[in-house]
Amino acid sequence: MTTEPRDFGREPAGRLIPWWRSYLVLLGAAWRSQFQYRANLFIMILSGVAWQGVGFAFIWVVVAKFGTIGGWSLSEIAFIYGIRLTAHGLFVVVSGRIFVLDTVIQEGEFDRYLVRPAGALAQLWNRQFYLPHLGDLLSGLVILIAAATEIPADWNVLTVGFLLLAVLSGGMIEGALQVIAASFAFRTMNTRQIRGMMDDIFSNFGGYPITIFPIAIRLILTFVIPLAFVAFFPSAVLTGRSGGLYVPEWLALMSPLAGPLLVLLAREVWRSQLKHYKSSGS
Amino acid sequence: MTGLMAYVGARLEVVDPLGIIHVSELVKDFRRPKRIKGALGGLRTLVTRESVIKRAVDGIDFTVDEGEFLGYLGPNGAGKSTTIKMMTGILQPTSGKIEVAGIVPWRERQRNALNIGVVFGQKSQLWWDLPLRESLQIIGKLYAIDPARHRANVDWFVELLDLDPFFDTPVRQLSLGQRVRGDLAAAMLPEPRILFLDEPTIGLDVVAKERIRGFLSALNREAGTTVVLTTHDLDDVERLCRRIILIDGGKVTYDGDVESLKSRFVQQRRLVVKLAAGVEWRGVGIPGVAESIGDEAVELAFDPAEIQVSELITAVLADHQLTDVAIVEPELENVVHRIYASAGMA
Amino acid sequence: MSGSALTVRQRLAAYAGLAKIQISAQTIYRSNYLVSLLGLLFKVYLLKEVWVAAYPHSRATMGHGQQISLSAQIAYSTLASVQYFVFNPWTLSGIPERVRNGQVAVDLARPVRYTAQMTFGQAGVMIAGLPFVIVALPFAILVGGAEAPASAGAGLGYAVSLVPAFLITLLTGSIVGITAFWTLETDGTSIIYRMVAQFFAGALVPLWFMPGWLETLASWLPFQATTYTPIAIYMGKSGSVVSTIGLQCVWVVVLWLILRLLAVRALRRVALQGG
Ligand SMILES: Nc1ncnc2c1ncn2[C@@H]1O[C@H](COP(=O)(O)OP(=O)(O)O)[C@@H](O)[C@H]1O
Ligand SMILES: [Mg+2]
């Protein structure tokens, strides 16, 4: 059988599709790639749970022993932890395994993301779907839901809505900061360690009532690395503590806006730095 | 060369209505941080932010017409890949203009991507862990290609590139030749108007090269795709390209067809004569002819502008009995080699 | 396997060589090491703040009716973090990687027992980290806090007990590493191992603050002998020093036997499958 030669004419066959559609197509590809290896799904996810769970186990033992930390009960601290971890889980699940970003850029692999009709970041994030990240999200959700039913909060449409928005915003905050740091890789800077540090700060400091730290640290975690907006301020609002904080109450109430604002900033930074991409001399 | 440059410049000013790629005064500088050697060198490199500038592309002008098959040639480090990366939207030019199918590539990267296909011989753009079949399906969805067109294209490519034997094998398990064929299919699936190829045949065996040449030729002839090809394999060029741009040190040194390149750079022709059995070579006695005597044949190199071929053949026949005479045209390989060598490269 | 073909001296030289290879491999990652050191200081500081916030008064009651002061608890947590950091460098000896890419066949062909290769390779990784720790220790003490050993005997006991603690860390790590022969997958397993081991070692919370059932569970696992036991000796909270160290040594023997058993089976598996 021989096929007819084709005349492509002047109109290409492709057209641009909305960013979310290309994201889903790419996600599907990454997901299928992952299952080409018979990795043990269960063990991979469990490793994510173990990674995040051990931090919580520590808090749990300490609070179980002493009753409270800085005036917060076990379930309240678990609530902070749960928001932080769920937000983190959302971010890492959509962003894949991006700690290798520097090598992707230095070795010119990034070239291929620029010659396709889709966002470069969406392609980068779907370079690999990393199964343990599902464990992060899973443990976050379990802790959050369990804690939410325990804390003395008044759950109604308004508070549940605030919680959902806060979690989304929290994921955006972490994602935006990671993207901003990553952008500088286009200027052939090594960003991996900075990003690792940030991840460390988020996972080590993020689950505590930030008021237990000295004021200098609090201010840094609020205005330099805006970690307080991820989980602490929302928890303070939902547990009725927003009045007595070290910042004005309205700032804590606005925390669901912090994520979208930072995402806009990150978008600008990413775009401005992308212009400096040098590819690689072969 | 100045006359040639003026010619190119004139072409641009008129803005050729057929032109699909316009490049003018294109420049690309790379800034590299200066590395400081010695003790604490790494630290000082970080602190001082001194840098050295490398001008990879240095004021290039050309226009490519729709349907052309252009060979973009030059020695290593000439700036070929850098030019291609600017035309495909990967790099932003330092200065100068560039327009591909009416779009400024770096400014509208995604829209430009719809019009172009890109294949880098070294780097695959396929999904490494998935079979080729699935990569093509993903591309179909990413470009929202109409299913009927998708199917017709895939069928044609499978036949033309002989993809069938490895269509369902994960890409990471393919040989280099198979992988490049897969990349070509992926690049052409969305029916782009222009195909950019950066050394697609590097490291391939003869059979794979032939397949690829056949494909590119059919693509250009049947589908009407404009092709820009960089390669070090001059067989590729001789088989495929009607026009050549030679660059060196980031500047255009030749722009025209293959034939004029040969006549421009190689004055010499060679006359190969085979002597009949028992005949001794006695020489022709014409000044300006270089003789080299082999076991079976004698080669006479001469400049056709000074010596008539007929004059030379007559002189040979006067003294010798021959079984065969042939005039050898210069090979592109030798031509390009000489151009590089005369500029002190290669 | 064929280890008996070498003299003791040759064998020792081979072990030293294996460790050296890992030491030089590690120094390539110097800058990573520096960053992870910063991470360590950071955690030491964080743990201190958490303990300060958690302690209601200056004293808290331990599980068995003993008292432990805030400053002692902070000293524990600092020492535990640093010690855990030294004993558990992130890059393990790369066994899983080598099993996956078939390099393990080369390892097995060497005339030194495979278990010894793994153990000394890991020791090399740890030794490479020591200079960094010596630099970091004063900072850790500054950020966290420190206390002198409970007595001269406790100090000596601590030093001695570090040896079996180190060996137990090596052995448990190798046992997890060797499972790669069966699972061909270790990213997941080694993370789970690290996290579980860290917790039960007492690297984050001492066993005496764990709820009763958890403390019982932890004391029946080998991990506590790597971090908690030496520090408990140092602080004079361990009961008889001699019998505590004796128990550590029992663990060394038990784990070594388990590792040998697994190694023999793993080798047979490789032999059957042709690596
Ligand atoms: N990403 C880069 N960073 C710095 N220098 C580069 C980069 N890419 C190319 N160059 C330099 O620019 C010049 C042209 O390179 P290139 O376009 O790759 O040449 P060609 O493809 O013709 O071999 C070379 O000197 C090369 O070293
Ligand atoms: Mg090149």
C-alpha cells in the first residue's frame, strides 16, 4: 500500500489552544511516561507521606507531652500544619520535579520548550510527574481535615470558603517564590541551593505558630519570605486570634490575596528573565 | 564579496513578496562571566561580575523565499546554530531584524511555533519514555490538529520514513537514526511552512541518511515546505540544496546557488585520460598544466579561463593513444574545504 | 565469597581504598555540603525555639519521674541533630544506582566481600563530612546550646558508644540498600527508611518524651542505639553505662548477621539472573 503524497499548502495544521488545555495534555503525557516504569506506586506515595509525616510526628509528640506550644493546642497546630502541607502538596503536584531546573537550562534542554506552541513553564513542570508528591498532598489533606473537625472553629460557608482560598493562595505563594528564584537560572546562575533553602524554610518553619519565634524572625517570615501568609495567618483568623497578632488584623484577613499577587509578580519576573536565556553553545 | 553583499542588500530593500524569512543586520552577542583561575577563583568569579563578550552572529542579512531549500553552511563556531535559534524564537537577537512568516519569533514565540518545525540532530524533542506513536498523538492534541489531517500525515510519514518497525518502541530505546526520523515526523506533523534542521544527519549511517534525504526532498517537492538546513555533510547539500549561504565568524561569505559557488571558488578543472595498453606518457608540453601520473590514468589540472579544453585534448591525442577521456567537475566538498582553508580555518 | 584469597593486610588496604574512593567522590559536592550545613544550623535553631515555647516552666518531667531542664533538653536536641547529620549523609553509597545500571557486577567481581565494600564505602561518605562538622559544631552550640557530660565516666562512655552507634547506622543503611536487589527501586524505600529511622533514633524527640507505647516500640528497634543511646549516656540518663553499650554491641552482631544473610541471597539472585 502506498499513501498519497500530501500538499501542506500555506496554512499550518496547528492552532493555539488555551493554556489550561495544553497543561492538561502535557500532564497526561508526563503521567503516562511515569507509568512506563513499573515503579511501586504505593511505595513512592508512601515515601512522600513519610517525608512529611516525620515533621508532624515531632510536633505531635512534643505537644502531646506539654499540652500546648505558644498557646496553641495540638489540633490547632495540626491545623496550621495541615494548611501548609496541603498548599505545598498542591504546588508540588502541579509543578513536577523542578529541582533539576538549572541543568535543564544549562544543558540547553530548555530549547525544546521554546519551539512549541505552549507555555514554557507548563512544559517544564510536566517534564516529569513525581509520584511521591502525591504523598505530600495526601498527608496534607488527611492532617488538615482531621484537624479542622477538632478545632473550635465555627464552620460555615464563609469560613470554609476562606479556608479553601487560603490553601490555594498558600500553594501559589510557595510556587511564586520558587518560580522567582528559578528565573535567575536564565542568567546562568545556580539557583538550586537557594530554592532548596526556601523549601527547607517552608517545610521547617511553615507548620508552627509563627508567634513562638523572636520578633526579628517573625518579621522576616512575614515580609521577606512571606511564609506567615501561607498557613499561620489563615489559621489565626479561623481560630479567632487575628486580633492579637504582631501585624494589623486586616493584613491577616487579606492572606488569600497574597498568593495571586505573588503569582502576578512571579509571572513578570519569569518573563523578564526568560529573555536572558542563552541556550547552550554546542 | 562586496558586490555580493550589495546584491543581498538590494533584495531586502525591495522586500521580496515571495520571501518567507527576512533577516537583516542580525547580531547576537553572548556575554560570558570571566572565570578567574587560581586560589579562591570560584569566589572571585562570583564577586567581580566581569565578563567577556563573544559576537556569534555579526550583521547577517538574507531572505528566504517560500519553497526554497537552503543550505546554511560554515565551519564549527561560525554562528549557524545561533542564527537558527534566533529564527525559531529560542534566542532574542542583540540587534537587527528578523521575521519568519510575518512574525517576529522571539516576540511571539508560540505563534511562531505553529509555523515552524525544528529538528536538532543532537537533542530529541520527543517524549523520552513514550513510544513514537504516543508522542505524535500528544503533538496532535497540543497543536489541536484535525484528526483526518493528523491521520493522513502520520500515514505518509510512516511510509516515507519507514517508522513502522519501531513505532511502538519507547523513544529512549531507539537508535540515533530511528530517533531522528521520529523527530522529523514529529516536527512535520503540524504541517509547518518552514522546517529548520540543525545537523540532522550527524552521526548517522548511510542508510539512515538516505532515508532522511528522501524525506526532506519529498517534503520540499510535494508538500511545498521551505527548508533551512545546516549540515557538515556536503552530500546532503549536493543532493538537496539549490541555494547555499556560507557564513564564517558570524558573517555571510557567500549567498547563491551551488554551481556558481563552484565556479567562483574553484578555477581548476581536471582532465583524466586513460592510456591504451603499452602506451608511455610523454607529456603535453603546455605551460600551466599540472600533470600527475598514476598507474592507470593521468590527471591534468588546468584553468579553463586560460587553456581551452579542446586545445588540451588535441595536444594529448597528438602524442598518445587513449581508451578514455573525462573532465572532472570540482566536488562541493573540495570547494568548501578550500574556502574554509583560505580563510585560515577548518 | 573469594575474600579468603587475600591476606589480612591486603584486605585492609582494599577497605581503605574503598573508603577513599567515596571520600574523594564526596568532596566534589562541597558546596552542597555547605548548604546542607546551613540547613542543619537552621534546624538546630528551630528545635531550640520550639522547646523554649513548649516548656511551661524551667523543668519538665520525664517518663520515669525524672526531671529534665529546658537547657538540658536543648543540649540534647543540638547534640542529636549534629550527630544524626554526621552519621546520615544524604548521599548513600550508590548501591541502588549500581544495581540498576548493572555496575554491581563489577563490584561483585572484586576480591573483597560485597558487604565490606558497601560498609566501607558508606564510611567514606561519612568521613568526608567530618571536616564540615568540626567547623559547624561551634556554630551549632552557639545557635542551640550545650552542656558538659554528666561525669567523666559519662563522657568516656559517650565516646565509646559512638563506635557501635556508627556501625549500627552503617548496617541498617546497608540492609535497606541491599533490598535494591529485589525491588530495583530505592528512591522510595530509602526515603521511608530515613524518615522512620530518624524518628525512632530520637534525633528529633528523645525517647523519654514519647508516649509510653511509642517509647516501648522505639526501645525495641535498633535505631535508638544510633542517636538516643550515646546522648543518654552523655547526659547520665541511661542507667548502667556498660550494659547499655553491651546492648548496642548485641545489635551490631544481630544486624551484621541479617546483612550477611541478605547479601548471600542477593548474590545468588545476581548469579541466577546474570547481573
Ligand atoms: N549559549 C552560548 N553561550 C556562549 N557562547 C555561545 C553560546 N552559543 C554559542 N556560543 C558561541 O558562539 C559561536 C557560534 O556558535 P554556534 O552558533 O553554535 O556555531 P555553529 O553552529 O556554526 O557551529 C561559538 O563561538 C560559540 O562558542
Ligand atoms: Mg551548530
